[in-house]
Amino acid sequence: MFSAEEYDVVVNHEEQYSLWPADRDLPDGWSREGTRGTREECLDRIERVWTDMRPRSLRERMAADHA
């Protein structure tokens, strides 16, 4: 019987998102965002929440330059 692999949506300190197999340990610097599901469900979640692809440090630097 085929079982769909589950994934977690993960995020790093720069607020960059990815998906990661739910049964694997996370690499250093990444944490679980709270969404678990199929690959497609996780990719849909990432598409909804990760609307600005720039790393957080760049967004903050650019905002400070315009302040």
C-alpha cells in the first residue's frame, strides 16, 4: 500500500521557507513552522506566507536606509 510522504514547512532565522520530510531531523538553523502535510499542501502554505523572497536582514537594512 502506498503512503504519501508527509512534510513539514520549515523556516530559518532569515525567514526563508522550505519543506522538509517530517520524519527527518532538521538541519541546523531551521525550525518547524507548524504546517505538516503532503508536498503540495506544504508548497501551497509556503506560497501563501512567503510573499517577500528577500532575506529578513536585507529587508531590515533596506528599511533602515529609507528611514
